Amino acid sequence: MNQTYYLDRVVNKLVSETIIDGGKIFAPFFNHSPYFLSSFPRYLPSLPSFSEYVIKEYGLTEEESEYVWEQYWDIINNRPNYSKHP
């Protein structure tokens, strides 16, 4: 399997598990209460729980987690009306 394909599947899974509701973002990698969209960090070092989560859950390297974060952030940031409810 192509590595980029796998990483993109991880991104898609994370997006599908993310809920944006009332300006708050709920994601599977948050260790605490949700973020407000207005303060959602652009750069991965601001959110170490993301790297820890994808490394543990998907076996990614630090470099791969950076790629996944960039793709994930772009999707979430560009779809502020995105909402998924379980």
C-alpha cells in the first residue's frame, strides 16, 4: 500500500470522527475539553496530544504525524460549517 494513501486514510478517519458544533471542535485526540474553532492551533507543536494519538493509534512516525496534521487542519479550517453527529 502506498504510504501517502495510508496517511490520507488516517486524515479522512480523523475528519470523520471530528464534530464541530456551535464554534467548538470535538476530536478523538483531545485529552480534555474541546477547543473553540477560533483558537484551534495551526501548528502541531501547539497540540502535542495529536502526535501522541496518531503515533499510538496508527503507528505513525513524527514526520508522518506532521503531514497528517497539515492535511487535517486544512480540511477542518476550510470547512467551518462541517458538522458530524454520531
